[in-house]
Amino acid sequence: MSTLVHLDLQLDPTRLERGQQVLVETLAATRAWPGNDGLQVVVDDTDPAHLLVVEHWATTADHDAYAAWRATPEGASQLGAVVVSPPRKTVFSTTLPLPF
């Protein structure tokens, strides 16, 4: 079953350029992870420091392996240094059997 992950980020507006650079570096590794089927970043129209990363994963297990790697020293990113609040992650992998 495919998995969709939303990562809601509030970058430090005083470090926006650095935050975007860190995000580009971080997401390069995300895209390269086995099972990542792509991602996109959308920016809040009213707040350029508020971003939503939408990740597409082949399976929940693929995302879980990636998340476990991110929790290691080798997988750690610099996002914590450029956000003003902890990122919020929501994982979606169940669909409703709707008739459309």
C-alpha cells in the first residue's frame, strides 16, 4: 500500500535563505532513499517561512526505514537549526473505499 507523508515546517523567517538551502540538501537524501516515489514542497501564500513537504512512498515500511535512518547520527539533518518549532509529520496510508 502506498504512503503519503506530510511534513509541516515553520522555518525561522530571519534565516529563510539558509532554511531553504538546508531543506534542499535534506530532501536530496529523501528523494534518493529506496521506496521514495517523489516529493514536492509547497509554500504558504501568506507566510513564505511556512512549508509543507509532501512525500510519496511505495510502502509504509519504506518510509519507516527512512525515518529510522534519519534518527541516526548518519541520517541526521540540519533542519532543527532552521525551524522555529518542531516539524509536524502526518503519515497517511489508508484510503476510504469511495465509489469514485
